[in-house]
Amino acid sequence: MALVVYNTLTRRKEPFEPIDSGHVKMYYCGVTVYDYCHLGHARACIVWDVVRRYLQWRGYQVRYVQNFTDIDDKILNRARAESTTMEAVSERFIQAYFEDMTRLNVTEADEYPRATYTIDGIKRLIHELEHKGFAYPSAGDVYYSVRKFPEYGKLSGQKIDDRQVGASGRVTDTEEAQKHDPIDFALWKAAKSGEPAWSSQWGDGRPGWHIECSAMVRDRLGDTIDIHAGGNDLIFPHHENEIAQSEAVTGKPLSRYWLHNGMVNVGGEKMSKSLGNFTTIRDLLDKKGIDPMVIRFFVLQASYRKPIDFTDDAIAAAENGWNTLKDALLFGFKLKIDKEIEIDRTSSTVKEFETAMDDDFN
């Protein structure tokens, strides 16, 4: 059976056929580093770790890139509150990310580009967009002209006229006033007093959120990749805007397959820092003393595309399930302790596993 994956772009399952046979280029939209990671982040990182591992199990050579957003209003606000710098805040939580993921047995990506390390690529992309008529400067900012891209909305299914202005939550009233059209979004933001800025042909400033990933994908993996992954909360506007930016310049698909994981819910609402209903990975591991493998087991009990509910009962059930499985694994290991342990890829059990996993990483 061939591997099939659910492609958000086409809204159906499709056979997985990478651009270059035997090789997979995969990009995951990572975290904005202004706080410790919570269980929602853990779910995404575990899910894409498992997807990457299974692709490797299937014999693919996977080049896996995961970014860090290290310039953002949330980071700057934390830096002000702590009387420190954006760089100090970003570095602290990047290191915390690696510590948390190591404990969760998440394997490291091949590369971790940062937005602040990709400024030249970002400026180059904006310049090309402006040259092709998709971007315009306004009072030191630069905006993307959404109506110039006829395919806008093909990922999310949203129509241009139905677009929710400011859906990203990362715009200001001043920015809205400077746009030619309310649905346009910022590619470059003019410098503000006391904030980091970089020189550019439009004046000193910093990149908008969406352009960062377009530039990092292009710089590290090329014009078209095989898999672009992320949480389903990023489908619109972030991933929709990535497509508009990248494809307007290259004329090529940004990604062949768009894969999105479901959210972790608490009381029916998405776990998020903005809602204040989050539980950090560190609290789960240190304060509550939960085994990291219990967290992995909890996350992997459900289809990666479906939401999961975080409750004390759900974690307790995952703990019981993991302990039972662990006892069986340890018992089997003791029986084979004096023999070389290897997996028979032709066994019926392995074939059943592959059949399930080939169905969109079931």
C-alpha cells in the first residue's frame, strides 16, 4: 500500500509522491519564543517528529527544517516588562525549547533558522514582490496587495471579501490606516522608537510575521517543498499569506502537501497563552511529575488532525495505558536479553502497522 496523506490544500487524501523520489523536504512553522512551551506546542512537535520518523522508516531521506520566530511584538513586550532585550528573551526561550523537547524525546530538526538571521532573504523577497506589483510602500511600511493574487484563499477556502481584517492579531490601527485596502497585510514595518530595526530600501524597520516563513523556506529548502506542516490555527491567515507571497514571486507551488495538526483543547477552547488556559511542558513534567512518555502516549492516542481534550482524567488514562504497554515491552525485552534484537520488516505485525500508518499516519 502506498502512503496517503490528507492535503489541506485539496481537502482530500492523496498518494504521497515527493518531488525528488526518495527525498522529502519538510518545513514546520515553529514557535514564537517569548515564553515556555505548553502542551499544545508539545502536541505539534511530537506529531511532526513521528511523521518525520515514519517517513525515514519508509526509506525516505528527510530534510526537516523548523523555524523560530524571534522578532515579534510579544517578544518585545516581554523584554520591556523584564527590562531586558529582545535577543535575551528569544535566546532564553529557544534554549528552554530544546530542553523541553529533549525530555519529550523529540528528535532535533536538521536546521532551525531564525527570522533575525534571514533578514537579507526577507528583504530580497519583499523587493521581488514590489517589482512584480504585488507589494507597495506606505509611510515606511510595505504591504502585500491581496487582490493582486487571484488564487488567494485556495488553502483556507476563504473568499477575499469575507476575509477578517486583522485576523492574525498582529496589526495596529496605524497600520490599518496606511493600507490601500483593509485586507492587505504588512511585509515590512517601519522602525519604532526603542525597538530593534534593520536598514532597508524602504527605511529602517523589521519584517512582518508572514514574510519570515516564506523567506526561510526559500532560503533553506528552495522554491517548492514536499510538506509544509503546522497547527490548523495557522491555515488562515499565516499559511494562506505564505502561499500568496511565495507563489507570486516564483510562479511555483510553495508546497505539494499542506499538513495540519489539531489543537489541544481545555474546556472546549484551544489551549493558548492569549487565553491563559495553558499548561507548560515544565509544569507537567516537574510539578505534576508526569512521565514524558505519558505525554507522548496521550498525544498519539488520537488522529493528528483531530482535537484532543486535556483533562486530569485523560492524562490518568494515558498514564495507565503507557504503564501497561511499558510492562509488556520490558517483559519482551527480558525474554530477548541474550539475543540480538531486530525488527522483522516482513512480519504480519509490522505489515499491519505500516498499513495503518500509510493511511495518513493513522
